[in-house]
Amino acid sequence: MSRKDQFVHVSTSVETCVGCGQCALAVPEVFDQEQSEGTVVLLDPSPPEDLHQAVHQAATNCPVEAISVSES
């Protein structure tokens, strides 16, 4: 399978999220923040290929590891 054919699946844990918002700033096409609590809102669990690297970076930068990314 070539890199072009790869898909990613993103999941988040609202229970773990502390609302720092780095994910929403880094990839607003995929992440947002809930208005009252500031916790993560997942907008796109299967983002397009051009966002894969940014999504991986957002997961890496999450201070509480509330973002998971799996590839297939």
C-alpha cells in the first residue's frame, strides 16, 4: 500500500482533555473546542491526506495524550 492509499482515524478523549487548545490551533479543520468547558471537539475523524502530518503532530503535542491516531 502506498502512502497515498493510507487512511488515518483520529479519536479523542474528552475525559482526559484539559482544554489547552493546541490541537484546535494547529489543525482547525479537524479539531475545535467546546464552548463552555474548552475541551476538544473532533470535527473530522478521517481527515484527508494533506492533514495527516499535522494531525500526528497535534497528537504528539497534546500534553495529556487525549488524541489518538491510527493508520490503515
